[in-house]
Amino acid sequence: MLHIVNKSPLERNSLESCLRVAQSGAILLIEDGVLAATRGNAAAATLTEAASRLKIYALAPDLEARGMQDRVLEGVTTVDYGGFVDLVAEHKNCQSWL
């Protein structure tokens, strides 16, 4: 399953809820959700731990729009819009966390 998170971990608990439920598959961070994929934020340790069981992706254009492209955590793969489409096509199910 592909889990899509678009909210900042500082704004909502969407990522926390997602990580509690997701046991396998992948997480794609988009919009303000990409802030979780950067060094120095409150969710960094939790996301790094989750990378042992989940593939973690962040949408590169959203990182760039927030000036965070050079602060991506190790273990997080950045994807462009084409990569976003590929992830959706690759996974049988998608779950958006609001």
C-alpha cells in the first residue's frame, strides 16, 4: 500500500497516525508533509525508525518550494511528479492521510 501524507507533522498528527498503522509498503510525503523528511524537525527520529520497515519518499518539487531540498534525511528517496505517478501505479492501494 502507498500511504500519502500531505500535512506537516507540526500541524497535524497525520504522519503519526500513518506510521502507527502502516506495517509495510511505502509512504509518500507531499505538500507540507515533506517537512517530516528533513533534518532537524520533531518527526525526524520517528521517520528514520520507520524507514527500517517502509520505503519513504518525498516529492522533490514540494521540498524545493519550501527551500528544504538540501536537508533531506538519509533513507528518504526524492521523486518528481513522474515518480509520484509511478508510485501510484506500482501500488495496488493508496491511502491519503488528512
